[in-house]
Amino acid sequence: MFKGFKSFLMQGDLIVVAVGLVVALAFSALIRSFTDSIITPLVNALEGANPTTPGLGWNINGQFVDLGAFISAVVYFLIFMVVIYFVLIVPYRAYMAKSGTTVFGTPESPPPTKTCPECLSSDLPAAATKCLHCASVLS
């Protein structure tokens, strides 16, 4: 039973996922700190808020709608996704391409096409014998 569990834990895919999760959590904490410490004060400063006011937003029936926090969350999400893409996804795709395996999301080359001599449509499949647009016979 322990041997099977050990082999399950040592699978390559599981290790890659675990390392990716740990790295993603570390980047998440770093970027959260960046947005909370730098982006949120800058957004609040643009609104003209002083440190005693909650920031960019509105008071509605005694409740504060914090637009500044939402803008910071959007900036956080965008920065986080860009970092994860360029630090994890791009190198992983390159590594898998070197090993000869196709990874989900890898851009593929478009299928070959040809151009119709009559209507000059260039989106026809290479194996087409008749134009989809003008119905002329293709050679």
C-alpha cells in the first residue's frame, strides 16, 4: 500500500503541479502586498482621499462602497496572471516542446489553404475542389 502511494506522489505531473502551486502562492502574496501597499494608495491619492477617509468610493445608507479596493483587486489579478504566464506557463511549454510532447494551449499552425482564382477568396481548404463563395471549380 505504501509503495503504491509513494509511486503516486512521485509522478512527474503531480510534482509539477505541487511546485507550480507553491510558486503561485508565493507570487500571490508578493503581488497582494504590492497592490495593497502601492496601487491602493495611488488610486486613493488620485481621488484626493486623506489617510482618515476610506478611499475612492461612495457612502450609501451608511455603507461604504470601496471602488479603490475593487480597482486594486483587478490590478492584482492582471499582474498575477501575467506573472504566472511568463514565469510558469511559457517555460513549461518550452520544456515540454523540447521533450517532444504537445501541451494544451500550445499554438498550432493553421491548416493549409488556397485562393480561388475567380473571387480571390483565400480561406478555402487546401483539399477543396469547389469555391465556397462563388462555386467555381478549383484545379
